[in-house]
Amino acid sequence: GAVVSQHPSRVICKSGTSVKIECRSLDFQATTMFWYRQFPKQSLMLMATSNEGSKATYEQGVEKDKFLINHASLTLSTLTVTSAHPEDSSFYICSAPVRSTEAFFGQGTRLTVV
Amino acid sequence: DAKTTQPPSMDCAEGRAANLPCNHSTISGNEYVYWYRQIHSQGPQYIIHGLKNNETNEMASLIITEDRKSSTLILPHATLRDTAVYYCIVSPLSGGYQKVTFGIGTKLQVIP
């Protein structure tokens, strides 16, 4: 089956620094990828839609200047959390659809900002 | 504006069938029923989807009522590894890629 790989799986960073999370589709091309955030004991919240070759589309309330998304190729999307603060600590998950609604998800990245 | 309603939690004995219900009384004619699950600290995993006919794959069976207002996901022989949060989602198949929007889901605990 289709595989989506996310890296790193865990990261700890200091407050004020930036962190980049990569999402790769390993055996298929993904012109669209989705980025989610999940706080403890809550459901996944969609942050943005990443589109290859064009600007990302952000959900309401998500700061596009804080969460930079780059979809530079058909197999790679990156999410950069800029000037991270403790409240940005969360579980970040990417997904790539393989059919119009069926999606495969990365294993997630646990970000801790100290 | 929840499109689906699921019980927040369920228990199931190991080896028994796990039947997870979902209500989607406002489902439209072009909307499919999808099920995903999320094991703790992992990304969600696609399980199965259907429109109006019952569906079965190697992971589970999906039973959709004739009026399509509810469905049941069946794990025929639950194992401890099936302990997860199960999400029922309705989504149209109208072309292009659709966002998967998650609700609260049902936390299934499989008990030894």
C-alpha cells in the first residue's frame, strides 16, 4: 500500500527557534498534502492544504506566517514552525490522498518547545 | 456542526467481534462513509469506506443501513492491537481531493 513518511518523529527545540517537519510520499506522487495538528486528548485539526507548485491554503485561524508550508516536489511537503513557543507543542501529522477521499497518513511528529 | 455521531468509548473482549456504531442522519446522496483509526501516538490509518452497499476487506466490515442514516464498523475478531480511536467520517466523492475532517471518534479498548 501507499506509504507516507514523516520526519522527524520527535523533536525538542528551544523557544524562539524554528523547526522543519518533512512529509514524503514514498511510492506515489502527491500533488496535494494535508497538515494536521493534534493536542493531547483531542482530535486532529486540519491546519492547511499543501499544493505542489502553488501556495498553501490555510484553515481559518491558522497563521500562515508562523506555519510555513513548502510543497517543492511531487513527493515532498515541508512544514516549518517559525519562532516556536511552548503553546506550539503538539503532534503534527501530514497526509496524502491516493484517491479522492482515501488518504494515507504519516506517523506524526511530536514537537516539544521548551 | 457535527456530521457524524459516535459513542465516546467502548470496550470489547479480545477475540470477540467489535461493533462500532455511527450515526450520520444528514448524509447526502453523494457522500460516502469512511472509517479511520488512530493508534496512540501514531498517524491515522484508513480502514474502509462505502456508499450504500456493505463492504468487507481484510481489516473490517462496514454495514450501512438501507436509509444510509447510520453504519456499523465490525472488527470480526478484536485483538489488543485494535485498541485505538476509531473515526467515522462522511465525505463527498465529487472530484479532486477531499479534506478528511475528524470528529471526536470512539475510543475502543480491547480487553484481554
